[in-house]
Amino acid sequence: MQLVRWLAALAVLVLAPVPQAMAKYAVQVTLTRAPEGDWLVDYRFVRRSPVWVLMRSNGDLEGKPWRPQSWTVETPGVRLDRVGNHDILASDSGAALDRVRIRMRPYVRPLMGDYTPVLTFSDGGLALFTGHFRVSPIASRAAAAALPIDIGNTDVEEVNEYFTLKDPGRSLLVSGRAASNSVAMALRGDGLYVYSGSSKVIENEAFAGVVDPGLPDWVRGELDGFTPRLMRLYADRLGRMRLGRPMALIAWQGADHPGSSLAGSVLEAMVVMQISGEEVLKTSPALLARLRWFLGHESAHFWMGQTVSYARRNDTWITEGAAQILAIRGTQALADDYDADAALQDELDACLATTGAGEPLEKAEERGEFRAHYSCGAMLYLAAEAAERRADAAADGFRFVRRLIDDRREAGTVAADDWLRLFAAASGDAALAGDVRRFVEQGSPDPRAFWKRLFGAVGVAVADKGEGLRLVKPGEEAKE
Ligand SMILES: [Zn+2]
């Protein structure tokens, strides 16, 4: 019951279909389960336009478009194409699209910087992300080709779109509301996952949701044990999160590939995780550390990402960097055997590898180095944390993030200007903050020199090893 209560409070969807009101929707999209694991995606375009752009068009982990690997257009004279940064649906003749049928083979792998299209559960359940079906009318292929990845700040029109999922005989779950046979809603915002399957909703102090019954026991144990401690720690150090107890969809994708894979993302009051790989069947200290770090990163987004979100996509480093540093500091606080120094060193190495001379951090995604947002972002927080500690020896690793959240809690968004303003205040050094701004907005002519200068100014010991930079652990200087 508790679940129903808090979820009802944040329901953002219209569950009941309202046929007479359908006229206000420019687009209707209906998903229907088809035989052999496929789905039929039926678009009905009420608005007249020869070209429709798929608003979310990030690539797969190799940077290739994922829809051509998953979607086959069955309607003659209509094609799915990639132009510039986006997938489009367009007619061969230039006529306006009317009804378009697509056969979809669920795409279940993670994407680069966007939500996995379909999560599969080992009992046959699945969860589909609605945001990937959002479309906008656009004048021409050429206009679509000119769009940036993030069309949020362009004049591309957001039209009303109505989404229906039909899966007769299965139980469905949307934002914690159960339904059977079908669900329907207006699509708005980022979108959400619709779960269809037979798993029971579980609840604990930290979250409610669907946890794959196939997950290895030790992983379930960590979810039950570590996650609530972590969430308590974050709440204690960072203050209240905006959205109460979140919902989790945690899918086990099987052990049929070697190694291990942990992927996750966070959206409105919901965390989704996909765990897979042969190595995950047995616990090991390294894997345990990674799982904890992973839980730490994803859970951190309920504060940096949801309580406060980035203002523009270019500001991704602010939220991903915070999630990285919080995961490291959180795991360090809760797990005695965790090697935080090694984790920080990995971030520094990754940052130097992904941000060359003259390459602005905020443009990392456009040059295919999305990971720079995580690693360089984490290093900027490491500098900010040290600046705080310089001013107050009692400051812990959470202090700067807490300041940032409190400063922006009301506004709900954080941009580079906000981060830099607080960094200038913490370090008492406006010129240094200007240096960081150049690194973010223009790129540094010599990134390694930039980091040496920045760390030197705030008191993070670092040694230049010729090949790269090494963070020097406290008390280790004597050995240099
Ligand atoms: Zn993240």
C-alpha cells in the first residue's frame, strides 16, 4: 500500500485512454507484442509532415545507431534513415507520413549516454523505455541533418504524443501502478519504463521495484544490505532527495558471456540496472567493489541528477562527475577494504586519455568521448573537495556537493556558472576558477599542465611521471 501511495503522488501519466480527446495528439504510437519475441510499432501521424525526427538518437556503445539493428519498417515507401546526429522516419515521395508500421526486435544492450531501449528479465519479463518512441515533425531531411544531438535547445517542435502498449495476458507496471493487458499514456518529459512480466514488486527501506529472480544470491544480498546503508549515508550528508523512495528495475541478463557487465541509469524517481556475465555468478573482492561503486554511482543520481539536474547536456560533467566522486567517497565510507586511491587514479588516467589539447570538456560527447564527463568531472570535484578542506579541515568529501545541491535545490538545475561560482568561493581564487572555466568551455592547450596547476593550487599532491600524472597518497611523498 505504501508503494501505491508514494507512487500515486508522483504519477506523471494519464492511465485511462480518452478516445474523444485523441484529437489533441499529433502522433499516436501503439506497441503490440508479436510472435517470436518481436513487437509491432504502429505510428499514426495526425499532423502532416514528410519527415519525423526521433528525438532520442544516441548511438550504441560503439557509437553506431541502434534502431537499424532493431527496427524494420514494413510500410512501403517509408524508410528509417540516419542523417547527422539523428534517426528519421521519412517518405520516399516527399508526401506526409500517415500510418507507419515497424517490426521491432527488442534492443537490449546499453546505449552511449541514454536509456537502454529494452530491459529483459530472466523470467521472460521486459521493460520498454517510452522515450525512444518520441518524434518531432521537421521540414526536411536537410533540416534534420543539421540538428545537434541535444535538440532540447533548438526550435524543433515538441508535439503531443500518445503511447499505448498492448500485451494481453501479462501484468504491466508503470510508475508502480499495476495494469493488465494494456497501458496508455501521454508521453512527456524524458519518458519512463513500462514493465511487462510476472515478477512481484518487492519493497525495502531504500527502494521498491522489480528485482530479477535470476540474479545471483550475493548480488541480491548487496541490494538488500548495502543499498539501504548507502542511501542513508547520502541522505545524511546531502540532505533530502526530491522524490522520496525511488523505484528500481534490476534485470539479470544472464551468464552466457564471459566477464561481467554492470550498466544502469536513472530517470524520474526510477533506477534501472542491467547485470550480466559469467563472472557475476561468483562473488570476488574486485566484483564486490565494482557492484558497490555501481550502486553508489546510480543512487547518487537521485541527488545529483534528480534533486538537481544539469541545465544543458553540455553540463553533464557536473552530474556524472558528482556521481563518480560520491560513489567513491560513499563506498570508502561504508566498505573498509575499498581502495579509493586506485579509483581516483583511474579517473585521472581516463580524463587525461579523453581530453586532449584544446578539447573542451563540455564538448566531450560531440567528439565521441562521453566518458570524459565522468572522469574529468570527478577530478574537478576532487579539486573542489580539497579546496573545501583547505578552508575547513573538518570538511569531508561530500561538503562541496552538498553546497551545490543546497544552492540549486530551489532552482532544480545546475549549470557550469553555478559550479564555478561555488568553486571560486571555496578556493578563494577567482583566477583558478577562470582556469577551470577555460578547461570546460575552450579546452586547455596543455591538459596535464592544467591539472598540475589546479591540484597544486588546492593541495592535491600529484607527481608527473612523464607518461601521465599520479595522485600521491598522503604520507607517500617521502618515498618519491
Ligand atoms: Zn551516471
